[in-house]
Amino acid sequence: MLKGPIEFCFFSGTGNTSLAVSRMSAVFQAHGLEVHMRPIEDTDPTTLPAEGTLGLACPAAAFTTYPMVWRFVRNLRPGAGRGVFFMCTMGGSTGGLVGPMKGLLGRRGYKPLGACRLVMPGNFMLKGRSIPTESATIAKAMIKADAFAEALFEDRAKWVRIFGWPDLVAALIANDRPFRSMRKKLAMSVDQASCTHCGLCVSHCPVGNIRMVDFPIHSDRCELCMRCHGICPANAIRIGGKKYPQYYAPSAESPRPVQQ
Ligand SMILES: Cc1cc2nc3c(=O)[nH]c(=O)nc-3n(C[C@H](O)[C@H](O)[C@H](O)COP(=O)(O)O)c2cc1C
């Protein structure tokens, strides 16, 4: 049963997940529930208020999710029967995320209320962009987000857990490992000729991985969330040395939504 207040903790690199979180929050609020939207990067899981329902949301990344999200969940206080729901956004497949998240939260004493996966536009190493296709994908996902929020409110949401390979995938990769190897092959860097020194990438990196020396320098904690890439006003961030089209969800609250 969904109980207010809802502590809705989420991570969103390029705004897709935060669009869906806002949408679901609006449904909860329309039903009279208090909602606190809490970006994971600004939230201490050990001091999160213990009343009401816990909501979690994140993107799929490398068939799991970002290490910072797993760290957040592992550091939550024991649930003691508190209800929790989960929403994730993805380009196509979540791999070891939804079921293993249920398993982890269950082991930590939370009561799973429901989970939902939303297909959203891809944000990683794009070959090109089609704004009409992206808009249609987002519109469909928002309808699904509304329906999920209603199902949670009416206590009929489900959180399906398929045992087997998702758990195996999670056991292998729900940690820093895939990101360590991606960091090497797809290191983020700044094209000095394009960079305008605005510092947006430095101030908005969720893990404090970028520092301004003469130019922004990415250090070794990058989680490849693509926020720096999506918000750069000069499209100066390179992935593995290459330039790609930028993505930031339209109309999501962002430091600077990028117009294509
Ligand atoms: C490094 C990286 C890895 C990704 N891996 C997956 C994946 O394994 N499966 C998938 O469906 N989408 C994957 N995506 C796409 C994102 O999950 C999708 O675009 C998501 O909606 C982005 O959410 P955000 O805008 O809130 O960050 C990946 C994106 C990035 C940046």
C-alpha cells in the first residue's frame, strides 16, 4: 500500500528518468500524497526520513545501473517492512536490474510494491537523432509512467522477478567492473579547441569527477552518465576521443537543455 510522504530518490544523467519521476510525482500529488523528489547524488541514504514510501528510479546502464545507484541502495537504512517501488528508464533492455533490485531491497527489509521499465530515447554514442521519434517515445513512456503511478496508488502494481540469468548478470556486473573497463575504452575527454571554459561540466558532474585545470579534466571515477556530454554548450566532450550528437531530454529541468 502506497503511503505518504513518498521519498522519491532518483538518478538521471540526461533527464529521461527525471521526466518520468516528475510525471509520476504529479499523479501521486493529484491523489493528495506528499512527494519529496530527491536526486541520489544530493541525498544521504543513511539520513533519509523513514516515514512513508520509498521510491527509486534510475536509468539502465551497461545492462545494470550506475555504481552510485547500487551504492545508494546498499547504504539505505534497513527497511523494517517499508514499502518501496522502482522505476527505470532504458534504451531497450535492462539485463540484471529490475529483479536483482527487488532481491537486494527485499534482503534489506523493504516490501516491494511494484516496478516498471520505460523505454526512452537512447543517450549514448548516438549515430544521429530524430526529434519526432524521440518525442513519440517519450510521450508513450509518460503514459506508461502515469499508469504505473495509478497502479501503485490502487495497490495493483507488480514487481516481476525472473530468477536465473538477471541475478547472474547482476552478480557479475552490479558493481564497478563494467564501468572500469568502459572508462578505459570510452574515456571522456574535452576537445580543447571547442571548450569555452564555462565550467558547467565541472559543476554538474554527479560524482565530482571533473576538475577545471586549464581545461576540464575527467578523473577516474566517471560513471559515464552522459550529463557532461549532454549539457556542454559547445559539444566539446568526446567519448573515447570521438564526437557524438548530444542528448538531453527535452523540457526536463536541466542546467541548459541542448537544442539540436
Ligand atoms: C553508459 C550507458 C550505458 C547504457 N546502457 C544501457 C543498457 O544496458 N540498456 C538500455 O536499455 N539502455 C542503456 N542506456 C540508455 C539509457 O538507459 C537511457 O537512454 C536512459 O533513459 C537514460 O536516462 P537518463 O536520461 O535519466 O540518464 C545506456 C546509457 C549509457 C549512457
